Amino acid sequence: MENEENAKAYFAELGFEICPQTSHPLDPWGNPYQIIIRDSSNETKEVGVYSKGRDGISESTGNDPDDINSWDNTRQWRSHYFP
């Protein structure tokens, strides 16, 4: 619970609105960012963050064409959201 409160305070300090149900920061469309644990290429785990995009739907856990995620370096929008 303490870590959750620290995370909420951190994101609020950065100017993010916080979803009261999930304690995750909200994306530009008012939906909570999704936070997942992913397998990385070097057989370790990494944290992934994604938005379900404008339509609020993801059928692929962050890989739909309109999803914004932290692991796909090839998408044009990436440099805007993850400099």
C-alpha cells in the first residue's frame, strides 16, 4: 500500500491525473495506462507501459496499431511520448 501511495504522489507531482480505481496515471484520453511485466530479449523481465489509444481498446496487450507502448521503437509516435 505504501508503494502505491508513493506512486500516486509521484505521478500527481508530474502532473498526471490518477485513476481512482487502479491508481495508475491517466493517458491523454482519460483511460488508465496499463502496466505489465514482459519477457525481455535477454531472458529477464521488464516493466512495460502502454495506452490503449484513442479508442480505449487493446486486443493485443499494447500492440494494436493505435496503442502507445514503451517497447516498440519502430513506431513514429514513440519519440513524442518516450524521448
